[in-house]
Amino acid sequence: MSERAAPGRAGIREWTGLAVLSLPVFLLSVDVTGLHLALPHLSADLGATGTQQLWILDIYGFLLAGLLITMGTVGDRIGRRRLLMIGATAFTAASVAAAYAPTAEALIAARALLGIAGATLMPSTMSLLKSMFTDDRQRATALALWMACFTAGAAAGPVIGGLLLEAFWWGSVFLMALPVMALLLATGPFLLPEFRSSSPGRLDPLSAALSLGALLPFIYALKKAAESGWTPALLAAIAFAAVSGWLFVRRQLRMDAPLLDLSLFRMRVFSAGLGSMLAANLVMGGVMLLFIQYLQLVKGLPPSVAGAWLVPFSLASMAASLASPALAGRLGTKPTMLLGLAVGATGLVLAALLGPDTPVPWAGAVATVIALGMTPLGVLVMTEVMAAAPEDRSGSAAAVNETFGEMGVSLGVAAMGALAAAVYRPLMAASMPAGAPEEAAGPARDSLAGAAAAAESLPSGAAADLLSAARTAFMGGFTATAAAGVAVIAAVAFVIARYLTTGARHGDPRAGRDAHGGDTGGATCDGAARST
């Protein structure tokens, strides 16, 4: 049988290559969620302090997010398959170093190397899919399958991690990368095409440094503010990121071969599409953070049980990823996005009605509705971004897509967490049980987690009163956050309905402008994304 079923359509080689490319994506997602289970084990063995434990968890995500744009552009310059092979080799070596790290400091360093290597994998795999699947419908299906594997990894991470930890030591969580990367390295040169830009220009180290300066402090500040509130140091990090970002944009506009081609954002699928995805991820990141706290602190579920109740959420996200291209083929891309947002907003309204006495299965069903509704937007924006990007800039486009997604989640955790805390504190202060000692009232006024910790030192009756008041105050913050999410989703729907025209192809920076310079919003849709 031939490798391609028909001219322009993918055949056995391409679909087998998709399976190979999906493995590292699955692995990256498993790595993030599985490590949380291993943390107590490795902390006991290595004697990691609380601060070191945070860095073991966070350094990977910080460097991965900060280097996506740089690595995406590097792949366009040196070859995407070559960068993928280099990254897979480095990820394998760093995984071994992490598994056998003798100290907490060594593990942090290994996790940093894993983040750097991981930043090469995501944009390389996504941009290679564009080269392999030139038919619009097949590309949409391939990207949906790719996204479903990422979601499956998040769901499978705790399960796989738990099984490994029961049978082996904590280092086995890192060693599971070895067979996956070995398969990729063995089959990649035969199954995956090579592509590099025909006129790449030289890589500008200063632009790479400025992009890191803009992204790393920004994401770091948002994550830390969500954990412990804003401090002068975090505000200084935001200011540094803003200045670095301004200098980065100025430099890119003046360069003949920029690290990030900002002309891509003249296309509405980039500006309106990625902006909408960022806002939607903001809602998802914040609401799901509070939902996990709801299961653990309000419903009193242990972490493993709370994680199990999130499996339907992940399965619903997988199903929505796989169904989105087919639904877009029937309804059109824009109507499918708007339909999904309507379902997601309905789920958020239902979430706003949750209370301390709501049955856990109903809460899980609400989260599932949110996942079903919010997932299609990300999948279809990703599909349109990759279809619209020029072939020689698809690595950069893939990196921008992933960066916007990461930034949206980080913004959501910080902004929605801050909103929930701003509502919780006055409600808790007003409903503090009479006679609560100040050593318990202080932490309880700060957060529900503080109230739960303080209640452990109180008599049973006083502890029950304190927790009841704290849980009611928390639900007030949760309701306000869900309501704010509905408002954000309504704004996203307006932007998509009014400004997003899908189907621009081949990334012409002038796409969307007529012969007289008027804005037309982009080319007409075709394939899976019909004209809307």
C-alpha cells in the first residue's frame, strides 16, 4: 500500500507518525500530574525543604513556558525533526538524572533540564503535524487526536504514578520517559518529515533573552501571587516582565528575521483567536483550581478521591477534542465554538449554584459539562492557527499557541484566586463564630485552608462551627468566581462572533485586507472550517 492514500491526503506513514508524535505529548502531561504523588516520597528521601519542594514542582513548568517561543523558532531554523530528536535525547538524559538525583538541589537542576528539553517537544510535534497533514479535514482530526492525548496524560498521570510508586521507588516516575523517548528516537527519522525555513536568518540571542525576561517573571509572579498574595517583589517581577516585553516587541519590529514574526497577529485567527483562547483558559484555570479546593476542603475528600472525581472531567475533554473537528465540519468552525461556549457558560452557572451540601456526583457532572463546552474553542483555535501559519513559521505559530494557553491558565489561577479570596475574607470576618480564639481566627480569615488547619487545634464543637462558617464563605467566593467566568465567556463569544473569521490560509500577513486596504477579516473558510 502506498504511503499516501491520495495526493494531498495522509496515508499509513503519516498516521503512524501521529501515533509516535502523540507519545511525548502524553508523557509531558503525565509528568506534570504524576509528580505530585511522588513529592512526599522524594521529599522524605532527599530531605527537601518546603521551598525546595515548590521549586521541584515549578521549575519545569516555568522553563517550559518561557522557552516555547524560542524553541519554536529554533525548530523553524535548524529543522523541526532535528530539534525534536535533540529534545528527546536531552529529555531522556535529564529523566535519568532526575530519577537518581542524590540531593534536592540535583533534582531541581534535573527538573530544569527537563523543562528546557520539554520546550522543544511541544512546538516541534505540532508544527510537524502541519507538514504531515496538508488536507484540512485530516489536519483537524490529527490535531484533535494530539490534544486528546495531552488530556489523557493529565487523567492518567495520577493512576500511572500511583501504580509505579506502589511497585518501585519515586525515581520510577521519571524513568517511564525512557521507553517513550526510545521509541521516538528509533522511529522518528523514518516516519517524520524534516522541514526548516528556506530563509531562516540567524538566531538572535538578545531576543531570546528578552522573551525569557518577559515570560518567566510574569508567569512566576502570577503563580506565586495565587499561593501567597501579592508582595513588592512580585510586583517588581511584573514590572520587569513588562519592560522586557516592550523591548522584545520593539526589537522584533526592527529585525529582518525576528524571533517572533509579529505580523502573524495581523490575521484575526491569531489576534482574536488566540486572545479568546487565553481568556477561556483564564476561566478554566481559575475555576478548576477552586473546584479542586471545593472537593478537598468543602466536601472533605482525600486528594486521591478528589483526583478520581476529576477523571470524568478529563474524559469529557478528550471526547470534546475528538468530536470538535467533525462537528465543525457540519456546523462550521465559528458556530461550533459559540455552541461550546454556550455549554461551558451553562456549566459555570450550575457551578455557581453548588453548595457545601451538594452531592459530589452532581459536582462532578457540573465539571464535566464545563469541560465539554470549553474544550472545542482551544482545539479549533489551534487547528486554525496551524492552518493559517506559513509553512516556514509554523514552529513559531505552534509555540505562540502553547504560550498563550499557559499564560491563560496562569492568569486564571492568579486572577480568579484573588477574586475568590477578596470575597471570602469579608464574608468570613463577618461570620466568624463568637469566642473563636485569635490564633485560630487569624488563619481562618485568610483562607479556607487556614481555617481547616486552625480547626485541628480546637474542640470538636468549636471546630465544626469554624469550618461551617469558612466553607460558607468559600462558596461565596466560588460563586463570585463562576459568575465572573460567565461574564468573561460572554465577552469571548462576542469577540468570536464579531471579529473572528476562520479559514485564512498560508499566513499571508496581509490576509484580511482588500485591495483598498480595508479589513475583510481573513480568507474564506474551506475544509473542516466552512465559511461562517
